[in-house]
Amino acid sequence: MKKFLVFAFVVAVALAFSPLNYTYENETVNLSEYNFTLDGHNYTIFYFNETPVFLYRWGDVNPITDLNEIENILFKHFSQNYYLNQSDIEYIKERLEVFNESRNNGDQFRGIEEYACRRELGEALPTPSNLDIYGGTLYDFYATYLCMSDFGDAIGCTRKEDIKPYVVSFFENSYGIDRDLSNIYLMLDNMSPSNVYEYLINIENNISSIENEVSEIKKSRFRLPIGGTKECPDCWGVCAELVVNQTALNEIKSKIAELKERTELLGNYKEMSNTIFNETKDRLEYLKTKNLKDYYSTKLSIIVEDWNKKKPLVDESLSLINNKTIAYLKTRIETLIDEINESLQNNSFDDLEEKINETEHLVDKIDDKALNNKNLYLAIVSESNKVENMFLLLKEYGEDLSPYEDKKKYLDANFVKGISAEKAVEFLDEYKNLSTTLSNKVKDRRKAEFGGNILNAIVRSMTNSVYQLIEDLPYEKRKAYVNNLPLIMAIISALSIASLATWVMIYKYVIDYKKYSSKKNKMAYMTIMFAVVAVLILAGLLTFFLFDGAINHGRVSDFLYLVKSSPSVTLVLDLSNADQSKKEAIENCGNLILSELQSYGKEVTYITLYNSFCKVNETSYGTKEDCLNAIKPPYIMLSYDKEVAYNSRTAGEISLEVKGNCAYFDKCPVAYFLEVG
């Protein structure tokens, strides 16, 4: 909650007040202002589509939100600027006097009008002590009197009920005029800023009531119509017709309308204050909610974006090794995101900061755990591949692997995707132990059978001497010569021995000519000659197979042993005629081999061959043939083929040419072979 208050304060301070910041979503606003000064302060009432929404005191951060303060400011300002002048009140009173005097000024008969009519109809009579005998009211008494008088005889009145309604109508309307006038005077005398608008409305209503009452009196049957019997054939002619000064009433009505318009703001200040108060409260709450929603939505979107980037790794990691901690973290993150979205939808921010922070923290740390989990699986795969590659190398030496095969089969069968984290750790240790044991065997066999073999050293020395004669030739020619080196070396070897044997035989024949001149001795000599030839042929064949084994059919393990002793290595990736997936597989394997070579401090020349061009160390070099000619042994060449094949040379042009498919290059055994040491 404390963090929320700090945030709300920061948001409030950061926003300079602008009423349009408080519009609702999709709301179209026509903004208008009413400005005024009060007690040294400048104020503005802001209207949205003619509805007052804010009372703002200049210099404040926010509009005024206290209802009493709004009412006091509006009332004081409107009172000072929109209240009546005393001359307005005096004008209304003067017009009322003119009207009132016209009620009895004798328009038809001098001095005889409404008030005289009252007296004629009974008002001048003494009030009886007991009205019950007449019916209970003065109007019953007046009607009884009129009906029993000469007037009653003249109009044929037989009972008071015949004329009582007309008596009641006249007196009620006449007294009503008096009452309305009295009310108007009372309101004019007691008018103040707090009641002016209400009183003006009441005065307006009283004037309307007076006009209605005058109208009713003017229709009374007691009158003597100005227009004679043609105008009112059933009028009784007791009273003069009422003629009032309607102009005075009209002037009062016009003045009241003018004053109402002037004092409308003062009259409605409470309603306006309530409108402003409610609008301000609602819009401030809306903006606060909107700002909070935008703030948390932005934070959530950043977290969700981060989570969406990390989720594939988490899912992949869990598919490899079932780690309960990572699975819990994933579930918790997704639950929190759903809860935060629901809170934002419902504008509920109470515990949102804590949930946002928790989600952010979990997303931050889950990828490291997922990566470690995945790396554990990859480490097991790596050790498994090492074991498999050690098996391949040891089979080259004809090693008996039966003591290790059962262990390998057990590990391979039980190491599957979805293995528990606990089991994965156990399997990693077991694979490591097995690969270490096999690796040591490879090293021992290599030293015994290649590194310490004098015959191999002699073959390499002789072949390398001959290779120096052709090493500057173009790649294709050099390769052709290398392929024929076993035959060349065999011929050279056979000729050398034959030459030596020939000279020895000739020498012996010349020196001991007489000894070999007999027929018997000649046959023995010839037999020896044939034996020598047979030995020469056998020696040539042995030499051929010895050199061919080193030059064209060397063991991979022997080549790698030589690479370890060489200060520089050339790594060639033949990507010509390979599609994208094959290129990626070869390049990934090449990078593993490069990393492994560099870890031994080797200077590596990195050559990439394409269909029509090539690169050396990532720099364009020329045509494919140019790069082939730049290859210096020892070198490793990788190229794609459906079937896996090795061509290893451990003498002359020391090289390893590897052909393989995507599955092979994904495992990249050569990198593991190098790692054996």
C-alpha cells in the first residue's frame, strides 16, 4: 500500500493540470471555460459539452475536490457579481403598486371596482356571531344575504346554493390577489443572495396566479359587462367590471425574466457545485485508475514479453528433464499473470504491486534454472556421445568391449526425455565414469600401437620425404599423387632391394664364375635367383600394404594423435551443393571442432567451400579451387553425404576427410575424438 501511495503521488506531481487529461475513453469533448477572480485568486470553471466538471484554482496541481469549498467559492463569486440591485426591487414594488391601484380606480365607474364589489356582495355587512345558522362560512352568509335581498328577487334566487359558487369564486380570487401580492412584497423585503433565484421563480409564479385570478374575476356573473348584454346576456350587473393595469404586470414579468437570467448561476450554485463535485471525483478516480492500469499493464506487458521469450526454453527444458522446481515456477508465473490480468480487468490494484514484483522475480530467475536443467541433459548427451565414440575408436584397435557393453546398453535404454532431475544427475555421473575409463583405454592403446611403433615412424618418415616433392602441387594433382604413393613406395622399395640383390649376385657370379659354371651349380644359382625374386615380390607387396594402410586407410585415432602434436591445423568445411539445414549441421560441427582445436592452442586455418567461391578465415579468398590449393596438412575436411565415411591419412599428406549426414554432424564425433587427448 505504501508503494501505491508513493506512485500515486509521483503521478499527480508529474501531471500539470489539463482538463482534457481527464476525458473518458472514446469521449468527444467540446471544452469551454468560465474564468473569474475571487479574494486574490484566479479560478476557472471548465465545461465539457456545457456540463461543469472542474473548479480549478490557478497554481494548484489538481482541481478543487471539497464540496463545501466549491459551494462557498461559487456562492461568494455569484453573489458579488449576479445579485440584484436595490433599484430592481424598487422597480418591481412600484409596478406592483400601479397594478394594485388599478384594481379599484374605477375604469367603468369612478372609484367603484373590485373593492366596491366586495362590499356590495356582503363584505360591508357585520359579521354574524354564529355562522352555523347560515351554513358555516361567510360565503354562506353572503349568499343568503344576496338571495334574500332585492337583488335575489330580481334574479329569481330561491336558495343561497343558487349563487354561492359565484360568491365563492369572486371572493377567493379577489382575496387570492391580495395574498399573492402580500407574498411578493414579503419576498422582495426578505430577498438575499441565498434565496434570490428561488424567490424570483416564486414571484413569477405569483404573478401568473394573479393573472389567473384577475381572469376569473373578469368572468364573474356579478359584473356589469362593458360590452353590455350582448357580451354577457346572463351577467347580473351588480359590480363594475374589473379592469386592471396589465402593462404593469407585463413589465414585472419582463423584469423577473431578466433578473432570473442574471441570477441563474447564483440560484443554481448548489446544483452546479454538486455536479462539479461528482464530475471531479469520478474523473479523478477514472484518471487515477487509468494511470494505474496503464502503469501496471505496461509493467505486465514487459514481463509477459520476457516470459514469452523464455517460455520455449522452459518448455524444452521440462521436456528433457522433469524438474519439479521449474515446473512449479512455470505454473506459478502463469497463475500470477492470469490473476494480474483479472485484477486489471476489474480495476483492482490492492495487491497488484506485490504480484507484479513476484512475477518479475520468478521470470528473471527461471531461465537460469531452465538453462541449467537443459545443460544437464546436454551434458549427459555429450557424455553419452563420448562413450559411443570411445567404442568406435576402441573397435579400430580390436579392443574387447564386452565388459562395458551391458553398462552402456543399460544407460542408453534408461536415459530418455522426461527423466527426473534426480535420475539425470545419477546418469551424468555414470556416463562420465564410463567415458573416462574408455578414454584412458584409447590413450593407452594409441601410445602402444602408434606413438611407440618404430615401423610406423619409419613409414611416416619415408612417406613425408617423398611428399615434400609434391606438396606445392595443386590440390587435385597432389591428391592423385598421394593416392598412388603406396604403389610408388612399394616399387621404389622393391627396386632398391632388387638392385642391391642384383649387384650382389653379379659380384658373386663374376668372382666365383668357375664355381657356378657347372650345370649343377648353374641350376642352384638360378634357384637362388628365383627365390630372391619371390622375396622381392613379397617385400613389395608388404611395403604396398604397409604404406597404403598409413596413406589411404589410416586409423582415425592415429590421425588425431598426429594432429595433437602439430602446431597448426587446417579445418575445411565443404558446403557446396548442401541446402540450408545441411550447411547448419556441418557448420555447427565445424565450430565444435574449431573450439576443441583452439583449446589445445592450435593455430587453425578455417576454410569454407561454396559452389562458386570460398572463404579463408571468414574472408573471401577466390574460387573453390583457390581454397583447395591453399589447404596445408594436417587438415580435417567435412562434407555432406547420406552415408558416413572416413578417409584418414597418417603419412604424407596427413588428413582426415569425413563424410556424413545431418544426424552424424549433430553428434560430431570428431570433436569428441579430439577431446580424448
